[in-house]
Amino acid sequence: MSKRTPDSPLGKGSYLDGQMLVAMPSMADPRFAKSVIYICAHSKDGAMGLVVNRRSRRLKFADLLVQLEIIKQEDAILLPSATESLPVLRGGPVDRGRGFVLHSPEYDVGEATLAIDEGVSLTATIDILKAIAAGNGPRKAVLALGYAGWSSGQLESEIQRNDWLNCDADDELLFDENHDTKYDRAMRKIGIDPRMLSGEAGHA
């Protein structure tokens, strides 16, 4: 659900909070090639989002809990299976040591939880990791390390340059574990067959 404003720099009267950004094949920045990004905050001051289709190949959630001393190494095997398999995503190139949890809205710790829209919230404290480890966390969640950030007007310029498309978010694009297909699914949600796109995107 995007926020409506009368003077949006996007030209459609809306900011992109709660929307998905989908990289065009012409994306010049290799860090974002074929990326799908959930926009957590967007205003005239800039934007922040999390890449949701790039899973960490090296770090598992249980490993992170051990590193943060939330659990001991020998207790990792005792984690609930759903907790042990919680995806750890590479959320973006900024502040990669910082963790962000996107989750379903029934988990809320007051000011530490940001309700992005009616179906998705963001919490970035260690308490949510402890709750997940104890089996008391949100029903749906993904953990992202790092984030993607844009300064004032930067995202709007990239959209005008045809670097990005956008579409509504849904639970599958956010939370399911089939990360390798999310880019194609997001493109099809927009109404585009990825096979028909070249790297030479033009302006409509």
C-alpha cells in the first residue's frame, strides 16, 4: 500500500512504501542486477528498502544466533525447524552488519516495530531474534543483513532512467523461500514476460 501525497516527485501522487522495486535488465549497477526490493520507507528525504530475493549462501539463521550469543552452539540443533530454516537475506550493500526483520504484523514491540502497511512490519532489534529463537516470534519473517538506500530524489531519478519498475508486494514475494524465481514472478506480476525483455530498455 503506497502513501498518497499531493506533491510526489514520482509524478503519480504516491510514494512507494510497501511496494516492490524490480530491476530492469538494463540495470547498470551489478549490485542490483535482477533484484527485487521491498521498500520500507520512501519520502522526499530519500528511500530505504531490503532486497528479498538474494539469500546468503554462507550464513544460516542458527549461525547468527550463535554469533550474537542468543543461543549456544550446542543448542542450535534444538531450534524449531521453522526457526532453523528462517531465510537470511543479503538485504543490500549498506551497513551489511546490521539486521532487519520483515515480518507479519501480529508481532509488535511498540516503538521498535514499524508498521509499513497493513500486512508487513519491520523490527530491527535483537529482541525479535530472541523471540524467534524461543518460538514466540512472528508467524512469517525474513531476516535481511544490510539494506539499499537512496538519498533525496535519487530513487525518482533512477525510475525515470528506467532502472526500476514497481509492483504491489505480496506474501509470496516477501516470505517464500523460492528466491531464485522471485525476479521472474515479480516481472510477471507487473505483466511482463522476462524472456521478452532485452538489456536495452527504452522509454515508453
